[in-house]
Amino acid sequence: MKKYFVIALASLSIISCNRQLTTALKSSDKDYILNTANEFYAQKKWSNAIALYDRLPNLVAGTDDAPEVVFKLAYANYYDKNYRLAGHQFKNFAGTFLNDPRREEASYMAAICYYQDAADYNLDQSSTESAINMLQDFLNNHPNSDKERAEDANKKIDELTQRLETKYYEQARRYFRMADYRAAVTAFENLLEDYPSTKLRQKSFEHIMKAKYELGMHSIYDLKKDRLESAIAFSKDVERDFPDTSSSKEAASMREKLSKELEKHLKVIEENEKRKAEFLEKQREEELKKREKEEEEK
């Protein structure tokens, strides 16, 4: 019996809430709409509050209520997980109400909305890059901000930057797994250039080393010498940057094989050059004999 009573009470509450929302939506009384929206906001009924706050900007424009409406609408959308819209509204608040004491909070929340909207590292990263820019803008524009906010912003920038690094690292690894070694080398080098302090630096060096090794050892004749020399030079970079590690030991092992392959290839080049010179000399001799014969016949 108690269960049915609770259900009936909940149903009456929903009906009453819906009736209150409908009445407010149909009303043209600014104060009534605002009070009702604030009631829903206090009750954390975000979608209802949003529906009513959306009606108010034009009605309260130029009044003391305008900042409050925009601010609460942004927060209602944030709590309702409409992060992109909330971010735009917080940003608009900070750019419109320049003297409002909540301006810094709005700038911070705009950045947080972009952070919340940022996708996972293996999805589109435009929102991640926007979030980093927004957080950095907040730090630049509010250098004397609350310490806790500043620390949180820096922490989130680090997190999002690492997310981007991971994305680009996985893209480069995909090229490597596909045996597209040239593309892999380029992708890893771009990662290291854009994020020189990345925690994935050593792993990136390892993949570049392996990719250059494969390119050198299995290259076509015309490119083999340059690729072998490039791989050998990079193996020394690995040893310099990561001494006494498994990476440097593997690089040294690869360099030994690469050096032997280069020595062998240089002999092939020397033999080919020798044959080419002999062939050209023979051609010249035959051409000379042909001319001498033509002279004798004249």
C-alpha cells in the first residue's frame, strides 16, 4: 500500500511540475517566468529551467536581471551536460558583463565546458584543441586567479595535451603496423617536433629506429645507401638521448647489422661503378675503331 502511495505522490508531483512549466511558458509576465525558472533551478530540474530561461534574455535585456539569467542558463546547460552550448553561454557572459564579479568564474567555466566536451583521444580532437586554448586563455587573462582554479586549469591542460600526444602516437603506430615505414617516421617525427617533452618520446624513438632499420635493410638500390646512413646516424641519437637503456642496446645491435649491410652495399656500388666505367671505356674504344675504319675507307 505504501508503495502505491509513493508512486501516486510522484505522479502528482510530475503533473504539478508540468502544469507549472506550461503555465510559465504561456505567460508574458517576466517576473513570473523568472521566479518559476529559479524554482526549477533550485530543484535541479535543469531542462525545465532551461526552457524558461531561454525565454527571458529579450525580456530582461538592459535590466539588473540580465546577468543572472545568462549566468544561470549557462550553469543549467552545464549541469544538463549540454557542454558546448554552456561553454558558449559562459564565454558570452564573460565578454558581455565586464564588470560583473562573476566574470572570472564564467571564463573558467567556459574553459571547463570545452574540457568536458573534449572527445576521447582516438576520436576527433578539435574540441580537445579548443579546450586547451580556452584553458590557456583563462590563465593568460586571469594571472591573479584563485590558486585552486589556476592549478586545476594547468592540470587539465597537461591531461588534454597528453591526450593529443596519445592520439598522434597511435596514428603513427598504425602506419608502422601497416609497414608504411616512411609515413611512420614522418608521423613520429612530427609528434616529437610538436611535443618535444612528451612522455612518449622514448617509445617514439624506438619506433623511428625500427622503421629506419626496415627502410634501410629492404630498400631499393638507388635509395639504399642514404637510408642505411640515416638509420645508422639515428641509432647514435637513440644512444645519446637514452643511454644505458634497452632502447640504446637495441639501437646499437641494429647499427651493427646496418653497418655490415652498408659495407656490403658500398662494395656493390663500387663493383657497379667499375663495370659501368669498363662498359663506357669499351664503348669509346669501339666508337674510335669505327671512326678509324670509316677514315680508311675514304
